[in-house]
Amino acid sequence: MRTTFNLMGIADWITLGNGLLGAISVLFMILAFDGFAYDKNSYEEVYIWLAMVFILLSTVGDIIDGPIARRYSKRRHLGSYLDLMSDSLSFGTAPALLVFSMFSRMGQATPWWTILLAAGCCWIVICTMLRLARFQHEHGDYPWFNGLASPGSAVILVTLSALIWVQPATSWGPDAIEWTLGSGKHPALDWLVLPATLMCGYLMIADRRLPKAGGRTMLRLTALVIAALLCGISMQIFSSPGDGSADVSFILFAFSLVLCLAYITLGPRIVASQQTSDEMISTSAEE
């Protein structure tokens, strides 16, 4: 008897695992959410940091499943369908819920802030689905993406959320840039997440060409970003208040965010230079 498992190759199992990592991230957010919207304690802090970790681990799995599929997996009948469903959960739904659970301030801020942030998070989910559908439609062996890849959007949102959340615990204090919309405690820079959701959603559906992470340089930069994030998050999970780890984590998160913004800004130039180089190689080969 032929079962669904008989249709799966090695890379399909990795993709399935990526979706499971996204689901675990959502479960940690559920554990944190009830008290998280009103007041924080150490357990809720750990839950939300763990939710970020599992989103990042899903990103790592998404990077490696392609090469594994090309090298080892001869059967991948379900691959494209699994990719769509897994990425929608891990890089669309999970980051959107992360942002909303951390910064919505339900019951404390004016309803307009919560409603606007909910709209921004829904925008992320919609654009992620559109981005993935377009990727399947335009799938080709190109060294670039048309639009920001959904894992890239997820990494940016996780990085910014971590940066904003840890900032009040740094030696620079919670009142660096205070912004109040309604009463209640909140990170001073939490207003940045709303334009971030709008920007990430737009970049996913835009025609902006950005290089893939397949090249050696891009792969190293991607690994550097994820390693810095995981290191900073781990410090927050295992650290004690007032031990100075918040300053180090803030620097690591800022470093990762700068690299992400540089990728978005310089990406089209990198793609253009790659195309010029390929054309020159092709011309010399013809001669």
C-alpha cells in the first residue's frame, strides 16, 4: 500500500520539520501571550525568546533543504507544496504573531494602535502568501530573488523585535526615544514595528532583485546574521538582570539589523554586477 510517506524524499522531511519549528514557535507565543500583553515576568520572557529561536532555526532549515534536495533526494513529489505551507507558517504567520503578541499592548494602549498593528501583521501574512505563490510561478535557476524572500522578512522582523525588546534593559535606559500611545508599560521604540511590517510586506511583493544566499559570500553573511541573533537571544535566555548581557545582546541585534538593511539597499547593485560579470564571461567564451 502506497502511503504519503512513500512520496517524500530527504528534503521533504526537512521542509516538514521547518513547518513544525514554526508551529512550536507559535506554541511558545501562546504560552507567553495571556500575561504578556499586560505584564512581564521571567517565564514569559523566556517563552518569547524561544519563539524567536525556533523561527530562526526554521530559516536555517529552509536554507539547507534546497542543496540537500539537489544532491541526495531523487524523489521530491511533494516538495513545492510542502514549501508553500511550511514557509507560510514559519515565515508569515509566526513572525506576525510574534510582533503582535510583543507590541500590541491590548487593554493598555488606545485601540487604534492595536488595530493598526493587527492590520500590519495581517499585511505580513498576505504578502508572504503572495510572495511564495509568485516564487512558485517564476521558479527558475536565477542567482536572485524578485522581491525579498519570506525567510529574509522573518529575520528582519525577529531582529527588530529583539532589538526593541532588549533596549530598555541596556545601560542607555528605557527612555532613549519615548513614545506614548495610551497608558501602560512598553518599550520606548516599539512604534518602529508598524512601519517595519509595512516595509517587509511591500519588499516581498516588489520587483526589487535581491541576491540569493547560494553564493559563498552571501552564505557567510547569512550565517553571520543568524549566529549573531542566536548568540544575543541565548544571552537573554540564560542571563541575569543587571549583568550587562543586555548591552551585548543589543549590539549583536543592531549588527544583524545593519547587515539586513545593507542587503536590501545594496542587493540590486550586487545582482547587476553579477549579470555584468556573467555577460562578460559569456562574450569571452563565444569569442
